[in-house]
Amino acid sequence: MRSVDWAMWRMLLAAASLELLGDLALKAWAQTDRAAYFAAGLAVYCGALTLFARLLRRAELAVIFALWVGIAAVLVALLGWLVFDEQLSLRRLTGLALVVGGALLLEI
């Protein structure tokens, strides 16, 4: 059994969190048309992509990308529901569970 690379998981969570902040900033821009939200979203995305590039040194592209997307999808859906009153139906929750399950199978 191989050991868990906790540094990779911390970087992965940080990258997904930065992507989430970028998503929220762009959603705020879409609703308000304020350029500051757009600029903030792009800047935060640059940070997320920098971490993503560093993660590629630690694991395979398919694994890192799937885990990043899985974590980000769950966080975006939850915050979209909490902050923007977006729908979180049983179908969406099932889809998110499948995404996370598939991403975890790639890592196991």
C-alpha cells in the first residue's frame, strides 16, 4: 500500500478553492457587470492554474485534473446553492456523487 501524499492533497484543495473563488467572482461580474469582479476572477484563476501546473509534477494529468474538477464541482454547486440560490436537485447531487466517485477511483 502506498502512502498518502498530503502535500499534494493540500495543493489540490488550495487550487480547487482558488478556482471556486474565481468562479464566484465571475458569477458576481455576470450579475453586476462590475469590471473589478472580472479582473479578480481572472487573477484568482491564474493562481489556481499555477498550483495546477505544480501538481502535475506530483501525479499524472488524468488523476490531478479529475480530482481538481471533482472537488471544484462539489464546492461550486454548494456555494451556488448557498450564495446565489441556485437549484441543488437530487439529480445534480447524484451527478456530483458520480463525479467524485470516479475521481477517487482514479486515485486508488
